[in-house]
Amino acid sequence: MPIPTLKGLHVVQKIALKELIEYAGNNSHLARMLGLPVSTVNSWVVRGRISLQGAELVQANEYLKEEFPLERLRPETSF
């Protein structure tokens, strides 16, 4: 697998975050599912990627973890 460029990595992360939020319903639902304030999820949206800690919380969530593995949310962790 080729190593993505930094710009490509950001695009992948942004798309994965958008899909995660849509899967959960909206920012508020995702925050509730992860036990976080909505402002945290909103900050991910502004940055265009989920934090590593947030991605780890997704992995601990039975409803989300199979559809959104760590490598999908934070692909740089697989290198």
C-alpha cells in the first residue's frame, strides 16, 4: 500500500469523521454515545479529524467499533 501524502491523509480523516457522525445521527448523538461534551465533537469537525483519544473511545463502543476501526479514523496509526 502506498504511503498517502499529508493532504491525502487529511482528506481521508475528514471523510471518515463525516461518515462516523452520519452513522451516529449527528454531533450530539455521537458525543452522547462516547460520553463526551458536544463541544469536543464539534472541535473534531473544525479540525477535520477525530482525536486519537476519540478514535480509541469509538473502539470501546460496541455499536461503532466494527464499522469504524481505528485504521479508518486515524489511518496514520497503521504505519
